[in-house]
Amino acid sequence: MEEQIIALYCLLDDYILSIGYKDWPNTKLSTAEMMLINLV
């Protein structure tokens, strides 16, 4: 299960980078982390 969560995080992070989205500099969690929390 842990490996699947890590793989999903990597996919989300790669997707966010590919569309050119950038997080605000003062955020505590990345967008990929927030999306992962909502999915898991």
C-alpha cells in the first residue's frame, strides 16, 4: 500500500510540473501533497 501511495504522489507531482503550475513560496504542503491527501 505504501508503495502505491508513493507512486501516486510521483504521478501527481509530475503532472503538476508538466502543466506548469507553481506553488506559492510560503506554502507548507505542495499541491501534489494536498491532492494526494484528498485521494487517499
